[in-house]
Amino acid sequence: MSSFFFWVFALMMLIFGAAVVINRNPVASALSLVVSFLGLAGLFLSLDAYFIGIIQILVYAGAIMVLFLFIIMLLDLRAEKLRKINWIATAGGIAVALALLFQILSVIGRFPAAKQTFPPLPKPASDDVHQIGLLLFNAYNLPFQVVGVVILVATIGVIVLSRRETR
Amino acid sequence: MLFTIGFAGVMLRRNIIIILMALELMLNAANLSLVAFSRFQVNPSGVPGYNAQVFVFFIITVAAAEVAVGLAIVVALFRLRQTTHVEDITALKF
């Protein structure tokens, strides 16, 4: 049963991930990215990472995709005209991607733990939000503060970038 | 596999917004493998190792900041050049 859900979510993620790249229309591409992230969130939930799964849906499918769609609407992008395709660059890109896929698969094939299935977890004493929060504020307090500064810098940078020159 | 699709997206597509989406795909592929590793590493007390999940949390945060900055750059570029195709933006090419 769990294996069935794994295949459903994994296929959903992969098919719509390919649709992101293949679609000519940016809006359709962004919407297939949403579906792909929903499948990924399902995989996170089936890996007992409930906090990460919920964060995935909230941040990616909510915030980031709204940002993408807003920019696409703002720039008024249409589906791309079929321009002259650079066949050498396309073939080169596909070849490099296939080489990377082959390499990743061979590494996974040598990894013995990849074949075993997960034993079911015993019922944990406290939920994982509690555990992650403890870890985040005890062991990873400095990186947490640094991430806050990163977000502040990104906010100021976006404002500076999108300000119109009024001179 | 998802990483490969994202990589192919970066290599093949010539639209900056699609390239940003493909970058998101690659980041999420890395997140998926991190969560799977955290599920592998089960402590004696029976809970999975949460270090990797904290790491995934940081990756998601930085990815959100990166997308915001990237899209702001795209908007500024579009105001300047009225295009989002990378082949039309060759100002640094000599």
C-alpha cells in the first residue's frame, strides 16, 4: 500500500517535472511545477517528514509559485514562438543530461542501502516539529540567525532592484 | 532523476523564468535525497535523524530568497530590454 503511494507520487513528480521543461507556455509550465511539488510533498510525508512536507506545500506551492505566476502575468509572457532551434546546443544539452542520469544511476546501483526498504518507525515520543524546533534553536542557532540576515538582505536587494530611477 | 530533469531544463530552455523553475527542481531533488538519508539514519531511541531535515529547512529558506532576487533581476532586465530570452541578452559578449 505504501509502495503504491510511493509510485503514484514519484510518477506525478517526474511527469510534471518533465512537463515544466517541455511546455512552451510559461503559465502551464508554472502550474505543472506546482503539481510536481505536491507530489514531492507527498513523498516527504511518506518518508515520515511531516514538517518538511507541510513546509514544502506552504512555501513552494503557496508563496514561490504565486511569485512566479505574478511575474509571468506582470511581464505578459506569451507562449514562445517557435524560433530557430539551435540543434547542436539542444543535442549537447540532452547528451550531458543523459550522461548525468547514467552516472547518478550507476552510483545508486553501487549503494547497497538503496535496495533495502525502510523498517516502519516506532511511534516517536514527541512529534517532529518539536524535535526540529529544539534542534534549530539549540544546535543550529547561529545558522538560523544567518538565514534571517540572508532574508533581510534579499528583501532590501529586491527593493533596490525593482525601484525605478527617478532622476 | 528529478535533478536530471532540472539540469536538462537549465541546459535546454532559453527563457530565464523557465530556467529559474528548473533551478527550483534541482534544489528540490537535493532536498528529497536529504530527507531520504535522514530516514535511513535512525537513532537507537527510534526517531530519525533530524539534522538533515533542519538542513532542508535552511535550503528551502535560501531558495525562497534566491527566487525573489532572481525574479527581481528578471523584471529589471525586462524593463531594460523587453525580452526574457537569454539569446537576446548579449550585452557582455564581444
